[in-house]
Amino acid sequence: MKTLCFSLGLLLFVVCCSDATGKLSSTNTAGPEKCCFKFSERQLPLKRVTGIIRTHHSCQHQAFVSVCS
């Protein structure tokens, strides 16, 4: 009986630990490093814009980031 309880406890421990490490690794590898959360709809002077970058497809809101000088 002690062996059965020990085995089930060990199995439960391993399952819980493997589930936790899977969640940690998936949050680090899936998705972008940065997303936009504040937006502006005002027009920028075209002569100040030096580049435009599209946000990652995994971001909640699709947008373009304007790089200005």
C-alpha cells in the first residue's frame, strides 16, 4: 500500500511539474516580444517619417509603427 501511494504521489508530482514547465516555455517562444497598446490617429508630417514597421500578427491589435526623426 505504501508503494502504491508513493508511486501515485510521484506520478502526480511529475505531471504537475511537466505541465508548469510547458506553460512557461510556450509563453517565451510563441508570440512577439512587443505589441502596441496605445494608438494615435493623428497625421504625421511625411518628411519626419523615416520608417514604418507592421506589428506582429500575434498582437491583439494590428497596427503600423511610425519611426520618426
